[in-house]
Amino acid sequence: MVTGQPIIQVLEGKDLSPKQQAEVLFLCSLAYENDFEPVLSIFKNPTHVLAYVYEVLVSHALWITRWLQYDHLLMLRTAYIEAVAAHPAHQQLGLGTAVMRAVQACILDFDMGGLSPSDERWYARLGWERLEGPLFIQTTDGLLPTPDEEFMVLRLPRTPKLNLKAPLSAEWREGELW
């Protein structure tokens, strides 16, 4: 186990070194218990938040910009959070929280933050709220309901008044839709 104060770095995907790319892939594959390369490859123009302790990558998250349509009307520029991971040997040490706090500090110019939670209680503790309204994916044939998906939002300074029971839709993307 690596202990110590994490050093947080925020880097655009294009600025990750080959070593950092390999570290992110290794960490996410380990944390998610499968080859994460196909997932990482779908994120266009990500911004990564990396937490290092003694030069070891111990936690990670990224965000991409997605346009979500709220209540069939309002388009919201959303910082969509993905690939939140902490090394299994270093969990429960606050490293994931440190990364998410850094993410939240960096996305203040977006209309809102959004994510599909793996642990709703953990994200709620960090200020995220569960959207209770129906979720849809926008397709060329109209809206595709996604009733099995869960979604959480983070209200930011530019977030309009939200009714958490209103519908929300996202543009189609390859891989995981939400």
C-alpha cells in the first residue's frame, strides 16, 4: 500500500505521455477487472485527473463534453465523468475523493456535471444527485428509452433550475450509451 499526500495532475488527453497513457490503461483495467482499452478509445478529447502518491498512479477520472437535453427543451453542455478508478490496494484512503474534488473544481464553467454511478451513495456524499426522471438516447429514429440506466447530476454555478424528475436525453455514442 502506498501512503502519503496525493499529487493531482489535470491533463488533456493529447498531453498524456505514453507512460501516463499506459498507467491509466493499467489502473482502469485493474479497477474495472477487464481490458479497458476499448472503453478509453471511445472518449473524444478527454481531460484526465491523475492522482500520484510517490510517483505511482493510484487514482484517476476523466471528463468529456456531452450535450444533454433536459426536459426535451434545454441543451446543457455537460462535463460527463468517466473512468473513475482507484487502485484496489489503495481504496478507502480518500484518493478517489481527492480526484473527484479536483474534477469538480475544474468543471465549473460547464452547465452541469453528469455521470452514471457505480456507487450512488459515494457520489451523493460528494454532492451528486440522482436524476429520477426517464432517460433517453437520441437516435436518427427518435428517442430510445434507457429505463435500466442510472444517472446523477452535479449542480454547478451555470446549472439552470432542475427538476430531478424531468426527462433527460444524451446523444448517441458507440459503446456504453450513458
